[in-house]
Amino acid sequence: MANLSIAIDGPAGAGKSTIAKKIALLKNLVYIDTGAMYRAFTLKLINKNIPLDNYDLIKEVLKDTEIDIVDGKIYLDNVNVSSEIRKPIINKNVSQIASIPFVREFLVKLQRKIAENNNVIMDGRDIGTKVLPDAKYKFFLTASIEERAKRRYKELKEKGYKCSLKDVIDEIANRDKMDSERKVDPLKKADDAILIDTTGKTIEKVINEILSMIDM
């Protein structure tokens, strides 16, 4: 019997990770935050002062990289980097790294391998279209850019980072553009995914909406 897979896609700040984590707990699923994997590799490149446009060097670093998710925590080369990958500098640069074809190929293989061996709920930007095209359930979460920016701004302020709401709006708008326009596996709704606009909705309301459509 094939393992169950649920794909949740959407732009930055739509609530994907928060919602997927809670559904994973409720339904005893393995939660895979694919965005965290790209963030982890971006962190490694920044820490090593690797120019983000030097593909030859990036390819060499990738060969010697281990990324794993254990109990919802992201490990980079066996070190828990769950907090570090949420820094503003990672927010600003992760879309650039995620647009590199060989980086995507490396991480997609890893993501699929995890899904082969577990019942998973996986969130990202190309899960329903590329990573798990045969997922039993597919959802695409979205929200207005203003609401998404307010959520991210609140999150950053709570963690002690200095930023303005305008900066966060500009950053999210830029990420939307890069994610949607990249040549390889751009952010888009799968034809068979269910669209859910989370604007003005509580986390609990969106979770109940999704659970009402899942038969397990």
C-alpha cells in the first residue's frame, strides 16, 4: 500500500508551514518543510562567504552537504539550524539559491526519498507540480500581500529583528516575483490543487477547512 502524501504549496507568508505542522501532529504525519531545506543550504553558502552567483563553487559545496529533518527540526551537516535559517539575511537570499536548477534537483530527490518511506505532509512552492505530482491531496494556500507581510513582520519582531513593515512588503513582493518567474519549477498552483485564501482567517479555521477534505 502506497504511503499517504499531502502537498501544500503557496507564496511566502501564506501560512503553509504553521498549518502543515499542526495537521502533521493531528494526523500523525511526517512534516517536511522543503523551504527550510533551501534555507539551510543558503545559510551554509552565506556562512562560507560563497558568492551566490558562483555556480561552480556552489556545486562543490553542495556535494559535501547533508540536510535532514528530524522531529520537525532542520539539520545542516548534523547541526540543528532551525533558528538560524529564519534570519532576515536568509529571507532575502533564499529565492536566488532556490532558482538554481542543480540545487533544486539535489533537494527534490531528497524530498521524494523521505516521502517514499513515510506518510507525509510537505509544504513548499512546487510540491504539487514537481516534487509530489501524484500526492493524494493537494492544496494551494494564498493571502493578500499585505496580510502575508504583516504575519512575517510580526514573526520577525517577536524574534527581535529590526525591520519595517514596508521592508517586509517589498521583500515578499520580490520573493513572489522571483519564485513565480524562475525558469525551473516556478511557484504555481497545480491544476488539481484546491485553492484556499487564508486572508482574514484564523489558523484553526484553515486547518478545519483542509481536514474536512481529507479522508484518513
